[in-house]
Amino acid sequence: MTERPLRFGLIGTGRIGRVHAASIAADPDSTLAWVCDPIVEGAHAVAERYGGTVTDRADELFASGEVDAVLVASPTPTHVELIERAVDGGIPVLCEKPIDLDIARVEALRPKIAASGVPVAFGFNRRFDPAFASARARVAAGEIGDLEQLAIISRDPAPPPAAYIAVSGGIFRDMTIHDFDMARFFVPDIVEVSAIGTTTFDAGAREHGDFDTAVTVLRAASGVIVTITNSRHSAVGYDQRIEAFGVDGMLQVANAGTSLVSLSTARAVEAKPPYEEFFLERYASAYAAELHEFIRLVRGEPSTSPTFDDGRAALILADAAQRAATEHIVVQVDLA
């Protein structure tokens, strides 16, 4: 007998909320039942396109009895409260990163999550990118022998607005946190963090004491070294690459281009269009796969959804990188 689609409640209808709404509507195993946003016009716009009952109050959504799972895509300061509400109600929850900007609040919630038995997952969608997932599986299978170095390059096309930077928690908690999770996806036993950051070009970052350019080095207990290169701008488009180097060879994931067509003339050879413009295009398939993997988790099937502890570990690494870059020190970490 085929199971009915999971009824989702979506909280938050900003840019990432709309991405998730589209994924829920497109997956045959899910349906959008409720849409919540205190800016109710956004909720109405999403519901008109994808369905669902509209509310501006999360209390109403949780009390409805009409949701099988909740997807939290609201601002970061709301995450802990909404996760706790879902867990208290026995409702599985998929939440966008980060859990919170304050690790103390994360640690306080951790025992409840562990004891609840309620499925809780976090939105580290890059694990589900087909190319990254393939590279990681091939490393795990020993195709390049023992891993020695992992290089992650992640550059955004342009800086976010200064008002966003002011509440983002800084480049390491906002942007690099995805790369920290990807590092752990390949190399889980990280024990040491060093980082350097500069403010080279972005007035918004300078205004709010943030970095616009950063390099982080992670050392694993196994001896593997991970380097993460970040920038808030990239003239060539969204720059997302990985290189895994091992004793027997190397695996590389290149950028996704906007076209397979190249031009060769007397002036240039194999000239190609820019890379994908931003994360919405680059990771569209990853968001869809992330949602479906969470559905498997909710249904008690084998699932690789990132856990609460994955979200906690990424935030610990982000905090350590911020401290390392600010104080010019090497920071030891314990992710257990």
C-alpha cells in the first residue's frame, strides 16, 4: 500500500522558504499543508502558488493537527524555539542552518533532542549535490587511497546587503558554515582550526566588523589537512569547487557552467559563458534531494539527513574560525 504524502508546515517564506516550498510541491511524497510567516503577505504568495493554509502565527500551525513535519526557513534567532516546539509536539523538523548563533543555546537544546526520538535534520544541502556526493563516495570507497588533503573553494558572486551582514553572525557562521559541514562530510575527525580573514572590498563587512575574504585550515586527528577558501565576491559567477587529494590520485569537482557551448576563434580558444549565477541555480537538485532524504527519515527509512549534532559541530568550527581569525591563534576543538 502506498503511503500518503507527508503534510508539511513551512515556517518562513523568504528566499530560501520559497525554494523549499517549490521542493515540497514538486515531490510526490509531500504536500504543502500550512504556510506561516509573520509577514503574512509572503505566506499568501507562497500558498497561492503551491497550496496550503495561511497563518501569521506558528502557534496556529503547531496546534492544527494537520502537519506531519515542519520545515523551518525563518530567521536564525527563531530556530531554537521552533525546533523545540516541534519536538515537544512530536513533529519531525527540518531546519535551515545554522541552529543558532549562540553555541550555549545549542548545547542547552541538545539533551532534549537526543532524548526525544523525534526526527530532527538540518539544511546542509550541499551533501546532496550529485557531484559532491559522488566525490565523497569515491573517496570513502578508497578510489584515491588514503585521503591526505581536501581543498574547498566557495566564493559568492557578490556581497550581501550590509543590513544582512549585521545580523548574519559573520562570514564563518553564515557562509563558511556550509563548507565546515562539507569538510566533516569528508573528514569527520577535525581537531584543530586556524583561520585568517581580511576586509578587502566590502564596505558592509567593514561597517559591521566582518571579513569579506577568508582562508581556514582544519587539521584532522588522522592527519588530513582541509583548506577552505572563501570570498564574498567572484566576477566569474558562483565559484564552488572541491579537490580531494590522496596517496593514489585525486578527485576534482569543477564549477557548474551555464552552457555546454564554447567558442574558439583567432582571439580565444574554448571561451565559455560564466558559471551558475548563485546557490539557487547551482544547488537546485540538492535542495530537492535534501527534502526527499528527510521524508525517508520521517518514515523511519534509512536516511543520510544531517543531524542536530552535525549542525552543532559546524557551529563549533565556525566559532573556532572566528576566534582564530580575530585573535590570530590556533584553536583546538572537540566535536564529541
